[in-house]
Amino acid sequence: MSGSSDSEVDVLIVGAGPAGLMLALWLSRLGVKTRIVDKRTDKVFSGQADGFQIRTLEILDSFGVGERVWKEANHMIEVSFWNPDENGTIKRNNTAPDNMPGMSRFTECVLHQGRMEAFFMDAIAASYPHPTGVPPLKVERMVLPTSLSIDESKADDDDAYPVTVTLRHLTEEEATPTQKLSNLSDGLFRSNLAGDDVEAMLQKSEARGGAREETIKAKYVVGCDGAHSWTRKALGPDYEMQGEMTDYIWGVLDIVPITDFPDVRNRCMIHSASNGSLMIIPRENKLVRLYIQLSEVSTGQGRFDRSKITPELIFNAARKIISPYKLDYHYCDWWTAYQIGQRVGNHFSKHDRVFLAGDAVHTHSPKAGQGMNVSMGDAYNLGWKLGLVCKNVMQRSILSTYELERKQIAKELIAFDHKFSRLFSGRPAKDILDETGVSMEEFSKAFEMSHMFTSGVGVDYSPSALVSKPEEQRLIPEEDDQEIKSDQQAVPSNAQSTLDLATHCKPGTRFPSFQVVAQSGARPWQLHHKMPSDGRFRVFVFGGDVSQASQRDLVNTFAAELSAGVITKAPKASLSPGADPHAGTLRFKMDQPPSVIDVLLVHNAKRMEIETLRDLHEVYHPFDSKLGWDYDKVFVDGESYHDGHGHAYEGYGVDPQKGAVVVVRPDGYVGLVTSLDEAGRKEVEKWFGGVLRMA
Amino acid sequence: MSGSSDSEVDVLIVGAGPAGLMLALWLSRLGVKTRIVDKRTDKVFSGQADGFQIRTLEILDSFGVGERVWKEANHMIEVSFWNPDENGTIKRNNTAPDNMPGMSRFTECVLHQGRMEAFFMDAIAASYPHPTGVPPLKVERMVLPTSLSIDESKADDDDAYPVTVTLRHLTEEEATPTQKLSNLSDGLFRSNLAGDDVEAMLQKSEARGGAREETIKAKYVVGCDGAHSWTRKALGPDYEMQGEMTDYIWGVLDIVPITDFPDVRNRCMIHSASNGSLMIIPRENKLVRLYIQLSEVSTGQGRFDRSKITPELIFNAARKIISPYKLDYHYCDWWTAYQIGQRVGNHFSKHDRVFLAGDAVHTHSPKAGQGMNVSMGDAYNLGWKLGLVCKNVMQRSILSTYELERKQIAKELIAFDHKFSRLFSGRPAKDILDETGVSMEEFSKAFEMSHMFTSGVGVDYSPSALVSKPEEQRLIPEEDDQEIKSDQQAVPSNAQSTLDLATHCKPGTRFPSFQVVAQSGARPWQLHHKMPSDGRFRVFVFGGDVSQASQRDLVNTFAAELSAGVITKAPKASLSPGADPHAGTLRFKMDQPPSVIDVLLVHNAKRMEIETLRDLHEVYHPFDSKLGWDYDKVFVDGESYHDGHGHAYEGYGVDPQKGAVVVVRPDGYVGLVTSLDEAGRKEVEKWFGGVLRMA
């Protein structure tokens, strides 16, 4: 060992793929002292994941990154189903929207993972200088952990750094995978048909000697290090992936196709009569991704001949399936092959000090475009919780909700993938009596039914201190609901939601976005754009017609009591660099950090009849001695000059006569729905009491 | 002289403000060998121009830059008019949309000039590597031209470099204006109340001795060097600014206001009873710009006491006008003062070899937010013309249309500003009998009438080879129409437009944008997004219901003849780096450069009844041996899955039964409207014959 140094960090992230970078982005915005290490020399340049689901785009948009994906990506609007006709020739027999209309302002889109990684790095850099003065977080490449231990005696000590990790710094040569030299020479690199390369890297490094090592102490460590997760293995033999492999082998090709197949710019599901199945995913840059079933290499006994898998083999299989249409290419960007398997980790964390996220705890087939999304979803769920606990804003007990919430999603994903993969890989039924074949009606129906799940919008977290709802209120009762119910126990919220006050704001689901008009300035906004991922909780007050004195009194009394109570008692912290992703970076600093509870009023009075300062309590226009009154907290559900009416009350399911109060977590999920009165205000206090560290 | 070197460039741009950078962006996209020099050490960091008009946003969007402005800027949605009530207290007596609804997908917005300059530089960098292999264009700062001459004998020689310019390279110290050291110490820097600093710079440089000079030969030189334009002066005494100054002195403050004035986030026009007028422009970053009339320093004889002008004086004037509301601030970002004047240069070019653009040929008051926009508009008009002439795509005679088209706009601008400034600076009329006062009804009406002009959407260029229309067809007959008619003579187009075939596509005006749905992939697109600024001409074929055999024959016959005729004869050139600003950069190269004539079909058959390759001529799906067929040229005027129906035929004023053909210039202005038949095809041939260098 040539060198050794000690250092303390709040969070150490192992792995700088989409999950690790999403987590790093959250922690950079919250100003948490974080390091992120990755064994590779560089980010991904082609291939790998490419599907961006609706909810992922909403999340990226909350960091100001969504537009970059949205602009460069290919938007996936329509899906075509091609099946054999009576002569065995493929024919388009259905088209459908790829995403159910009305779910979001986004639709599914496709862009290669490397661009996303670049966007993440830009967004992380944009978090600095941070008001806390924390040094900028940068990805440390060619760094590999070699040991990890947890001091269990300090696991519940808020101020302790109970995790010790040794990191080895590799040289460029040690860290460069052979595959980088020729992208097309071995497409199986990083596929689940390939082994892991960590051992080889370490051996190379040890043989050379003199590698630099350092030991660091962390409050928290998160393994975002993929299907072969070193972190998971370091947690011991109790940490295992549970699930199964199928016999199906699939090849993947990213090409610029030269083809007369008419739907090549649609997402297509093609089942040929006897040559297997093909999925077409049109991508950016005139690329098209083909997923092709490889019947030649499947032995039927779960084994396959890896040496047989070449781009030519994959391409020839595609050609057969798409025949009689012609298919050729000049440019091939990337290829791989994989065996379909569905596995979930049995534990997502150890002592709520070391966590696993992404492929480290769930693997499945790539064709539903879920992998990168669910991985980023894990990290998005964990990031603010870790950050707010590190910053002494939130109680440490909240961390147990990570496994509660995300293991449930992983299980739902695996159940979905299991069903969908079998339907897609199976041979089309010849007729109604062909029981081993797959009915194309069944497949098409399953696809359409899956929209809520695959979009990410259907996520519905279980009750906990963060989600106040009756236990029986689960949104998606699937046929295999028993199987996917989480085994994690969580402390329930003390507060009680009154669901019928905001019928489309169900606790545990994401608060949807509708257009409202700014009281000051008349600009129409998606309400999501007023909920940047800055670590703040949001209380939406649906105040009804505040031009009526009685209603205005209700709204102002609620605000006054909230202000004197929970807002005074809640911690104040410089959480974010004030970067409002939709209005540029705020160059001028507030005199005082704002409350972690952000209150927004959505009324439906006539806009011209209201003046914010004259009519409304200061909670709705907080004052800062350097920046003056904040005119950006009051919105109208009304007609805009150029963009129509958002019908937000209708969208959120709020009766303007009754009003409602909705508490939204920093990740945009509904925590509580209650009433705009004394009783509701008490529920809000109880809800925050179970979550925040109150003064 | 320590050093001297010769070099040849196609275009030399003097001045790297918004006009110079817009021109540089065009030329970088077209791969033209260009240098751009600026005397300053750096771009603008605060203050200066801030208003982005609708047409400017459309133009920026065509380079892929519009979104960055749109995201960071404050959107200006509503304007309030405040006037004295019967007691002399200001009261809001009207509100109106800041832009007329329905003109565009954009509305006016506000962001400081320095951000725009940064975006330009990023966009220029993104033009490289360029397929022509031209070296990247970079702004050369601290460089000052010291002499300019034109070899008139070579002025009409296409291959000559008839302009000789000597450039002096300054040191950092020589080029740094004193003002940079303390932004607030002298806000009059760069105001029209300040003198020019070029002479001082040169004297400093000469006193020191040893400055590096170089002589370069250019095909074209463009002076984008502001109101004190060195280039204009170098063209000799015949080049002068014509116009007048008023007595009105205005101050400008950019502050983060602390105020209870309820409309501080609206654009406001406040006329006080006796303290003068105030305009409020709400900006990004919680900033607000105040334009304040300074009655204290106006002498009434066109003179003023410059030493009296301080931020305190300006602020106190604002306070008086806005009273009884309170106004304070903690942060002041920038301030300046100016005297209102309206001037236009008598010539915009010399021998069509040296051109003047922006403030170098028109100055006026800043309050209508026109300056930066009209300046960028000049450069946008000139850029593609210069670029396509340099690349031997277009005939040199076309260059005379620059003065024809832009002098007309400058004159319209000055006429508008003259009227608007007087109305805004004038004292409000006490009653109907008060003839020297300004009637507030008149002011408010003038403001609303001005929308078409101030938005930039009303621009309507005169007839020329590029604009085929009857001479009498001018869109905005203003009361002072005689005055603003251009004195430039232009060769008319040989082609004849048939205006009633596309009633909302008037030759000389910008082709508007409506949503259509991609035949392949079903994605909804604004048609503007299929018209990137890449130097290509576009022929829009409104083909009607092509599921009908007779209509399809018409559309395909038109295509076949166009293909055999003008498309074969037109030059082919690698014009742009293939950067489609709305679909990422195309990473894969075409085998052959595409035609400079891009043909797009907009039909209104049922989408599912059409298959591009089966039903349509290859002009609508051009083939490239490396990239295959282009599936991105056929669009449907139909319902989209998520974004409604664009009603494009209605929007463009095309009867689906008749169809139409619209030729659009590379800058998005309509050149010709004709019919979808043999006669129309001949008009298209004639139009291009007058513009391109045909084989």
C-alpha cells in the first residue's frame, strides 16, 4: 500500500450508473457531503438502457433535466402489433397509443443511457456553489471498494459514522475493460450472460502492487453497483437474489435500418408464425433497437452456446421474422444478448445504514423499458430521505420506508415482467384450441392493461408515517397481489386522511400535475413546476372562492394556525441552492433560509378580484428582508390568456365548495389529504410530527 | 508593429453582441469560413437589453436555442395600465394580454442579454465538427479594426476577396473598460449619453507601442458594432444616421424590489398625475426593471446635466410615481440612463460587400423591447444570404434584398417608437379638453394595435426575387406608409403567387407554425420544428386526401416533375452539420449531401390508410444508401393521441380539396404560394431559377 487516508462522509455511493447518479443529484441539491465512486474509467457511450417512462420524465423534470431528455429522445407515441395471417405472413392487426392519453404531459421516450449520465453530471455540477458551502460532488472513477463493515453498536446513533469502507484507486489500465477497445467485438460485455470483471480488476491491481487505498467512515453507504453488486455481496450470505431464469435467449441490435417495413418508426411487437418474436424500438439519431428471440441458441434446458451469439446471428434472426419485408443496415451502434430472468433481493438494506438500489436488488428482462426507470426510482425514493436525515430535518426512523416502498415496486415489476415476457416470447396460438400458444388478443390486452404500471405513474406506496391511508387502500389490486405485498413492517402515520376531499390525490401515489395560472403575472404553470426537487415538503391549500369573505377567513385562519404551529416548530435549513429549474438559478440570496414546509394556495376566485398582499395571510406571500414578498405562492384554477383552462380542481378531484389540503412529500408523493379547517390543521400537525424533527 | 500576417476569410464580423453572434451562428451552421472580432474583453454580464419578442423566440428555436431562453426567462403575459384617478392617485384601470393570443406558441419574455450571448456561443460551438471540415469559429476578443478598404473593381467578382481590413490585437489592460471594475459606479457606460471609447482604446494602444496588427482579406464584412459603429464611419461621410432626439431623459434600474405594489410581476405602464411615467418589466431571478422618466434633469432644450444622474435620483423618481405604494430594494443589479432618439442609417451596405446591422444602422428607445430583437432580425436576414452566396448555392444579386428588407423594418421601428415614446412620455390628459395631455384611451389602444409589429410576427418583406407578390400587397398599411416604404429597388421574382390558395401564408411574411402528426411514428410536431435553420429551402406540398387515387396521382406527378426538374438542377451542398435541434445531433453521416430543396408533404387523409413507401413518390421519402429511406417528410393534419388536432389546413388557409404548394426561404419567410399542378410546378421552377445557381 503506497498511501492510506481517513475521511468522513455523510453518504458514500458505490456505482455511477443511472441509480447512483440520481442519488448523487439529490444529495448534491440538498448539500449533503457525499462521495460517489465507480470502477469504470468512463460513462456508457452507446447501447445499454434507453427507455424513459413517464414518471421518470416527471422526476427528471423536477431537477430541471427532463427537457434535455425530452428534446433529444425519440418520443414513443404508437405501438403496432404484427401477427401471422392465415398464410403465416406477418400483418399489422392492431395499433394503439404507447401510453394511455391523459396520464401526464409526458409520454414514453427513448434515448441511450450515456446521454442521461451526461445530463446527470451537468445537473450535479449546477448544484454548486451550494449555500451550505459543501464542496462539489464529482464522480471518482477507477475506484473500487474492497471492504465494508458496520459498527452495529452505533447503527442508531444519529451523529455516528458507523460504516467503514476501504477504497482502492486503480490505474487507467487496470480499470479499462477490454471491451472498450472495440465496441462490437464482444457485445456480451455487461450482459447477464457475461461474468463480472471485479475480481479480474482486483487481481490485475494486486499483481502490480502499490495501488493506493484509503479508508473512509460513512454515515450511510448505498450500493448502486448493478446486478453483480459488490456491496450486496459484502453484506454477507444472507443477502441474496431470489427468482428464476427462463429458457429464452434474446439478442439486441442497435442499427440504422434500411428497410421497407412500414412501421419501423413505431414501437412494434412482431410475432412470426414460426421464427420467433421481434420487438422494434425506434430511437434517436435514426437508430432502431431490435429485440430478437434467438431460438437457435436456446437448448430448452436452460443452457445455451455463448460462442454462437454474434451480431450476424442476431441480425439474421431479425430478417427471418420481419420477412417478407427487407431489412439491411450500414451502421450498427451496439449489440448484446441476454437470458430472461426475474430476481429480487431479499433485503434492501442493513440496519438502515447500508442500502441497495437498482439492479443490485432487482433484475429482469429489458424489453418493457423498466430497468433504468425502476433503478432511478429507487434512488429517487432514497435520496431525499437520506439527505433530510443527514441534515437533521427528518427522523431517522423514516429510512425504513425505503425497503417498504421500493421492495414492493420491485416485486410488482418482477411479477409484471414474468407475465409479459412469457406472453411475448411464446409462440402465437394457431387458433383458439391451441393451448400452448399465446393468444394475440390476450397479449394485446395485457399490454394495454400494463400502461399504468409501466408508465411508473401507477406506483402506490404502502401506508407508513409518510403515507396516511387505510391499509386496505391499495390502488392496483393485481391478481397476484398477495405475492407482491411487502413483508416490511412500518410505523403508521398518526394522521388520518379524508380521501374523498381530493379524490385524485390518493396518499401513496404521485401528486399529479395540472395547469394553474399565477395570481401575480398571469403565467400558466404546471403545478409540478412549482414542486422542484429541493427537499421541501409542500402543503397545497385548495382554498375555493377566496373572493368570498367566509372562504377567505377559512383560508387565512388555516394559514395563521399553521404558521403559529407546525411551520414555527419545523426545522429551517438551507436545503437547496435555490435553483428553480424552471426559472433559472436565483442569483440573489435570501436573508433567512425558508421553512422546509412550503405552502401554496390554489384558489378558484376570479383572479382580478384578489390581491395577494391585501387579501391573504403572509404564509401565502412570505417576506424576506432582502428579496421582499414572495409573489409566487398563489395560483388560480382559471382560464389563461394563451393556454386554455387547466381545470385543476376537477383534475385533483377537489370540490371548490369544500376545498381540501394535500400534503406532498419532497419526492412528489401524496402523504395526507385533509380538510381546510381546525380538524384538518390538526391532522397536518400530526402528520409532520411523525416525520420531522420538531423544535 | 511587432507582427503582421495575411489571411483570407469569407466573412469578417465586427462586434460580438446579439447581432454579431446571430450572424456568426448562421455562418457556423452553414460551414462558412468566418471570423468575429470584438473590442471588449468579455460578454455582457448584467443589464443592457432583455426583451425577447415572439418572432425572435421562433428564430432562436430554429437553431435549437429557443428553449434555453424560454426556460430561464420571465414570461410576460399580462400588461396593466395604471393612471391617475380623479384625486390624482394611481389606479389600475385596465389589464390586457401582453401579446395577442394565437400569434405563436411563444409569448414575449425577458432575460438579460448576457445569457443570450452565452447561449449563442454554446450554439456556435455545437456546429462543429462541420461536414465541410471548416475550423471552428470562435469569438476573438480585444481585437479592433483600424482600417477598411474595398477594391471596387472586384466588387462583383464571385470569387474575389475585395475587402481589406487591418485588425489590431489589444492587451487585456487596453481593452478593459473602467466601468467593468465597478458595475454601479457609472451606469452610463454603453448608454447613449456616453461617448465612445474606441478612440481612447486606440490611443492607449498606440502610446504603448508594439501592438500586434494583421491584415485580412474578406469576401464580406459586416459591422455589428453598435450605435458608435466603427464600420459605419469607415465607409465614409456618406454613411450617416438620420433622425432626431427628443427632450425626454429616462433612467433604468434593475432591482429586486421590496414593494406592496400589487402588479409588480406584471408589465405595467404607470402614468402619474404630475411625477412622470414609469414602466415596470418583471424579469428573471426576482429582478424587476424600472424605466423611469427623469423630469429633473431634462432642460427642455435637449440638454441635460449628466452629473446629476445617479441610481438614487432614478430610484427616488420611481418612488414618487408609484406612491402611495411603497418601494424599496436591497439588491440593485444594474442602472443606466438614456435620451430618447430615433435614427436610421441612410445606407445598410456598400457594394453589397460591407454591411451594417443592428444598432449600427438604427437606434431608438429601449422601452418597447425591440432593440436586441430587430438587431438579431437584421443578422438573421443577412446570415443565410451571405452563407449561401459564399457556398455558390445562391446568386450574388440576392444580397441587395438585405437593405430592401431590413431598412423597411428599421423605418417601421422608428415610426412605431416615435409614436409610442411620445405617448408614453407625455403627461396624461386631465380631461377630454386637455389637448397637450395624452389621452389614456389613445395610449392603451396604441399599445394593443402595436402587438403585430412589436411581436416581430407582423414583418412583411417587399417583393423581390425572394418574395413573389403583387407590389400592392403590403400587410400593414400604416398611416405613415409612404414614409416607411423602402427606397431600394429590387429585381422582382419571375414567379407569380396565387395568394388565395394559402390565405394565411402571405409571401413576405413568416410561414406560421401549426401542429401536424408524423405519418411514421405518430408524433405531433410543430411544423416549425421541421424547418431548422440549416440553409435549406422548403417546399410544403399540401396534398389533401392522398388516400384518393386522383389526389395521390396529382401529388406524385408534382413530385416526379419537381424531382426531374429543379431538384436535379439545384446545387447540392453539405450545408449544415445535420444538427436537427429537435432530435439531437445526427451521429450517422449520409452517403450523399441532400438537395438544398427540402420537400415536405402535409396531407389530410386518414393516417392509417397511407403507407409512405407504398403510396408516395420518393421525393417524399428520399433514399440514402447508408441511412435508408427518410421517414420524416410526410405529415398528417389530423388528431394526435395526446395533443389534440392542429387544424393545420385551416391555420395555413388551405382548402383540402384544392391543396397548395408553399415555397419557404431558409429564414422561414414565404417566397411563393402556388398550385399543386403543372402550372404551379412551373412557378416553383421560375422562383428557384431567380434565386439559385442552377446546373
